Amino acid sequence: MAEHGENNGKPVFDKPKIELHVHLDGAFRIETILDVAKRRGITLPVLDTMRDLCTVAEPSSLTEFLGKFHHYMHVIAGDREAIKRIAYEFVETKAKEGVIYVEARYSPHLLANSCVDPIPWKQKQGDITPDEVVHLVIQGFNEGEKAFKTKARSILCCMRHEPKWSMDVIELCKKYRDDGVVGIDLAGDESLNCESNPDHKKAFEMCPISSRLTGACDPDFTKHPLIRFKQDNANYSLNTDDPMIFNSTLNLDYQVAQKYMGFTEEDFKRVNINAAESCFLPAKEKKELLDQLYKAYDMLKDTSF
Ligand SMILES: [Zn+2]
């Protein structure tokens, strides 16, 4: 996405942000994948080749996009240290992007090598269960939150092609409900989110760069449905989806929105307040989050005066 990398990387909206739709397993650092591979004795191509293999540069198909995961998931899956590390680094990356709260989604099964049938990514049977994956990610998120002050919560994904994993996912959501897991999702079809939460205000999760590169919409950003959403004052958030695969950052999605869709500073504030209102945090934490935004945006919350 270098062609959109204007402003020399300076954030177009340099204020606290909320991100609600990002796949943890599409947000690793390629350097980390190589580092872990070296430790585990897994042979991989060099950095530049890996970057080409793992990223989508031009609009393509969902199938091509899904093929990217086969180049790197086997390196991180089934390794305790790696799973915790990618979760921790994810929080660090988001903190650098100015995100103060993020909901990251992933399939615990796709990072496991035990109690999962079939064992994904041609791994050998090991001893890391989907349950332990969730535990490790939560540990990484919590340590990241301590270090970088950005809060990350998990949304666990059921996979369309493996419906037999879904009952486990539901059980894991229940088990970790008060401990960092805030929702459940059906991955593989982004239009079919089945998250549920009593306080939940439904919002569209818009991922401009992702929708262009996966061929989900017209590659011309000036025809993107987001423009209509903005005109209609719809409730939506702005998100990266799979930043490693799209070689993008949240700032690039904001740049696209600013440059091609006419988003202003006020629009970005509104997007993030909507996102905070639509997030899956418990009511008390949600209020704290909103207060943080109102303060950072110099907005007085009308009801409090
Ligand atoms: Zn997605």
C-alpha cells in the first residue's frame, strides 16, 4: 500500500482511536515470524521473499488472500512463546498507532496442535490446546496492556469450514468471558458476524484497504460504500482487518478515508465515539473508554453538565 503512504507516515488523525475488526493472525510482524522460525529450526525464505509471499499488493480474490496464511501460520502455531509474543507485540503495534482499545479476533484452533481435528498447517501433534491458546493470548494482551496502556480484548472465531470446532469456541467464550474474551465471530464470511452482547449497539466494521485488496468492493476508493455510510450518518468503525497481509497500518486506512472519501477530523472523532459505543466491553469500562475519548477530543459530554 506504499502508494497511499503519504504525509510521510504522519498520522492523519493523531488522537486516541478504537479498532474493532482486526485479525490477530493477520497482524503478526514478518520479522517475528522469521525470528521464531530460526529458533524452531523451520526453514523459511528471506525477509523480502517472505514479505512478497505473505502480502497482497493488488486487488485480488478472497481465495488468494486465504492462501497467504499457509506461508506463516505453521511457524507461530503450536509454540507457547511465539503465541504469547505475537499477542504482546500486537498491543505494542496498536499502541504506536494511537489505538487505546482494540478487539482482536482469531481462531484458537488455528494456533493449536492438540485437541484439534484436523491439526492445522500440517503440524505434528503437540500439547497446545485451543484452550491454552486463548490463555496465552490473554497473557500477552495483559502484559502488553501493562507496558503500553492499550487495552486488547479477544473475539474468538468459529471457522466456516470446520463447524465441529464451534462448540469448543462457544465453551471457551464462556470460560474466559470475565477474563478477556468479549465476543464470538464466524470467520470466513465477514458479512455474517454473530457476535452477541446485551449492551451491543450494532455497527458496521469498515476496512477500506482490506475491502479493496480482497476484491470485496470496487477498487476505486471514491466509489467505496463508506462514503454513503458517512453521508447517512450510519454507525460504523474504521479498521485494518489484516494489516500484515495488506502491508498496511490503521493510519493508512485513515489516510484513504481522508484523501478519497472526504473524512474530516470531526468525522474521525465521530467514527471513534461510535466504535467505543459499539464495542463489547462491559458497561463500566465502556463508559471509561468514552470519557477518555471525549476528553482527548475536547468534547464535553452533554449529559454530564
Ligand atoms: Zn475480517
